[in-house]
Amino acid sequence: MLLRKFVLHMLTCMLMTTFHCSFAQTTDTISLKGIEVTAQPYEKYRVGRRVSLVDSADLARNGSQNLAEILSRNSPAYFRTYGHGMLSTSSVRGLSASHTALLWHGANINLPTLGQSDFSLVPAGLFDDIELELGSNSALFGSDAMGGAVQLKDQFLPKDGIQLRTDLEAGSFGFMSLLQKVQFRSDQWSGNTAVFYQTAENDFSYTNPFFAGRPEMQMQNAAFASIGLKQDLNYQINQKNQLSFNVWLQDMDRQVQPTMARPQGDDHQADRNFRLRLAWNREAERTSWTSQNFFFRDEMNFNGAISQVNRFQHQTENELFLSENLSIRSGLLAQYFEAFNNNLGANGVNEWRIEVFNSILYQPIDRLLLSINLRQGHVEGFPMPFTPSLGWEYTVSEHDDHTITWLGSGGRSYRVPTLNDRFWSPGGDPNLRPEDAWSVETGFRLEKKFSNHLWSTEVTAYHKWVSNWIAWVPGPTFWSPQNIHEVEALGLELGGNYSYQIKERQQIRVGLQYAYTQSNRIRASGLAPTQLMYVPFHSGILFSEWGFNGASIRAEVNHTGMRYTTMDNSLNLEAFNLFNLFIGYPLEVGKNTLRPQIRVMNVLNTDFQNYANRAMPGRHFQFGLQWMPRW
């Protein structure tokens, strides 16, 4: 309640400040375009990897969507959703929700008890850039990054000034959303403030196939409300030293949507998250040194059963630039976990983890770029595998009108068994082995320009082998985790974008993201090889967008293929296509830009299930107004 009152007070103050500044300011207008993106030191060392970038314009006008929604519209990843606004977990390159690392300022914020993140809890509008790196990369990111890694990033103004934005939205099923963002720079200070509030009754109608006659019912016990604050602050001590302070507070209360078989549920869940970062960066002529300290507190209350996790993390790294074509990055990561739950003992559990890592970036010739990443971790109780990786990018052909690049990578990845896997009572097994994976991928990237046309495409093939896969299996009296699976995943990904500049302020864009995924359990309790549950063979999105004088119309089709819902592949969910439409137009009112917009989801009113026995809404609407004052 204190967080809710505090953030509501912040929203009121920020709105009043925005109103005063936009209508009372009498100075000349300042143009604040061209924002610089802050990058983590490790980004340059992910050579040969495929990265799906969330379109910045799409992110700016869809700030009310959660992370799962925005990524499913901008990448080939599949998200398993338990209902509208409910739990949403990822499946990247055929692996499970526990194999995608979610990174905030480079720190993995996956819960160490569950080993995963609920992507529906992350408001996409809090961030200015979102990236999904596809493929294994534990050598760079540590545990969990066996399928991929999602990076949440911020931008800061490049020169002195202030920039404000307010997003207001309302829509079907009692949906309301408010997002207020402020960016500023003044002398040695720069910062971003973002405050949000979102609520929905979520009382949509659906056809229930579990009852005779397939009656139409109204969803009950599915409302949610979320509120939060994110503050980023940088202080430039001098030309060489910078201090950073970052805090992210979030409070979400939601009823848990019941299944269609039992539509009268009354489950409730509350999530509280506190994330803090303090960092010091020092830049010299040939070195760059960064020290980061994090504290996370995550609390979940499900029907009165409380689970809490505290995490302390310190990371120090140094980057040495030996020459124009050779740099080395080395560092140390130390983590301490405390977890409290009725099933983890009266005093809970705690654990230390320590990792050392090293990266090398080398360009032996103009056309070839190489990276080597090495990591060795230690967890109390058992040794961790040594994880090396190699990446390369080779420019096959480069001319004024086109560039062709061959890229690829290979290496080892791992996942530490979760605290619940090892210490849950009853059932936990402290002798579990870490999941271990080897993978290789390769592909080509083509970029071509001719006249007013710009075309880029990338195709990637990958193959990975996972051993010691952990699964909870039933026993005589309770379930317990075991290292029983071996999984082989292979697939093909295709991405492309085409744009045509018709006139100076008129453009057409077309984009495609497609993935073919085959993920087989090749050894598990004597069963024959089968496709993993909830891994579609085919998934992708196709969009077309027309822009004219700042206005935009975007139409998109999101395809999710057939998914098996049982281990023996005896039952499945049908494939479905969702058609979405967006229309927005900017209006100049004095020193203010107003952008009314409308978003229509599931235009064709498709009846589908993303997760078995969980209803999803039909056609629904959201109306928004974006306000950006200038002075």
C-alpha cells in the first residue's frame, strides 16, 4: 500500500509539472532528438549471435503492453500465456522457460527459487530499448542463458534539456493505463524517471468447450492492477568517472484466471519487487573499469502463502584495449541468495555463488571479427562446468549498395538447479547435477540499398544438445526433480525487413520473423523421442506499416503453430493466427504534440488457446493519447 500511495503521488506531481512546463514556458523551442543508448561492456563480445531488436517506434507507441506481448510481436520467440494479463513464460529455440535469462543492467533477475521470470510482470514502456539474443551464451551471461537472453535497456539525452511523455490508454474489459516518462540532462547530471499504473477487470466473454452446448461465459476472477516506479540517475564526476543509481519498484495484485473446466476460481496472487543498483564506471585511455552492486527483493503471495527471495550481487570487470583490433575483458561475479518459504524450512535457505569470466575481441583482418568468452563458476555443494564459446563474423562481400556477412558461434552453456529443485520439502534433491548444453549456429546476413529501397534479411540454422535436463516427476507420495532428460533442439530462423521511401515523409515497411523449431526429448524414462510440450514447430509474425507525415497504420499477423500438451504427444492445441491493427496520427497543438491512437487486437475474433484449458479474449480495443510537450 505504501508503494501504491507513493507512486500515485509521483504520478500526480509529474503530471502537474508537465502541464506547467508545457503551457507556461516562454523560451524558444529546443530540439532534443538523437538520444544515445547506453550499452553494457559485454555487448561487443557477443559476436556471431543473432539479436532481435524491438522496433523503437513500435515500443514507443505500445508502452502499455507487457514484455511478453511486445517480444511476441517483434521476435520469433514463443510465449506460453496462462490467460490475458496472467503468467507468461518464454520458449526460445525449443527450450523451456528456465532457459531464458532476463537481464537488467546486465544482472540476471530470474528468480533463483523458480529459475525463470514472469514476462507479464514487466511493463515494456518502462524501457527505451529491448533486445532478445537468440541462442546459448552462458559464457557471457552465466546460468539460465541456454536458450537466449533478454536485455532491458535505457536511453539518456545527449545534451542539456528535458523531455516528457505521457501515455493514457483505455479499452475493452475495463482496461486503463497511465505511463509518465521524464528524461533530463543538466551539466553533470542525467536521468530518467518512469511511473506507471495499469488496471483491468478482464471480464471478457468466451466460448467454453468443456460444457455441453459450448455456452458463452464471462470470465471471472481475472482482474489485475499494477503500479510501479523506475528511476535512473547518472552523475559525471569528471571526464573519466561516472556514478549511477538505479531503482525499480513494482507492485502487482491479480486474481488468477481459472481454467475453463472450473470457471469459478478464487485464487489470488500479489507480487512485490524491489531492485536497486549502484555502479561506478571509470574510463581511461586504454582501460575501462566498472563496479556494480545490486540488491533485489522479490516477494510473492499466493493465497496467503508467502515466498520471499533476497539477492545481493557484486560484479567488477575491467576492459583493456591492447590495440585497435584487440581488447580483453575480465571480471568477477559474486552472488548471495536468501530464500524463505514454508517448504524451504523454518530458517529458509541461503547460498553463495562465485564466477570468474574472461572475454577476448580480436579483428585479425578487416573482414573478420572474432570473440572468445570463458566462464567458470562455483556453487556451494557441487562444481560448475567450464563454459567456453567462440563467435565469428566474416564480411563475404561489401560494396556501396550491399553487404553480405557470414556469422556463427558455438560453445557450452549450463543452468544451475533452482533452490526449489534442491531444497524443497518434500521432494527436493541437493544432489542434482547442473543442466549442461553444447550448441552451434551459423547463418548469413544481407543488407542491400538501391534507390529509395532498403532491404535486410538474416537466416540462421542452429543445433544444440542438452544433457541432465531437470524435470519434476511423480513418486509414491510426492513429486521430485530428477536429471532424466536428454534433449536435442535444432531449427531454422528467418528474419527480414524491407522499406521503401515513397516521398520525403512517406514510407512503407514490411517485416517478417519466422522460426522452425524441432526440440526432441531423446531419452526420458524409456519413452520414445517426442517433441517437447508447448514448443510449436512453426511460429512467426508478418507485418506491414505505412507512414505519412508522422501518421502510421500497421497491420500484423502472428502465427503460432500446433503444440503438444502431453509428454507422449498424444494431445495437442491447434495452430492459430492473430490479426492486429494499429492506427495513430500526431497533432501539433501549440508547443505540444498529441498523438491519438487506436489498437485493435484479434481483429478476426479468433477463438484460440495459448495454454490448454485457458480462455483468451476475442476482438478487443484500446484507445490511447500520447502527449509530448516541447519548449
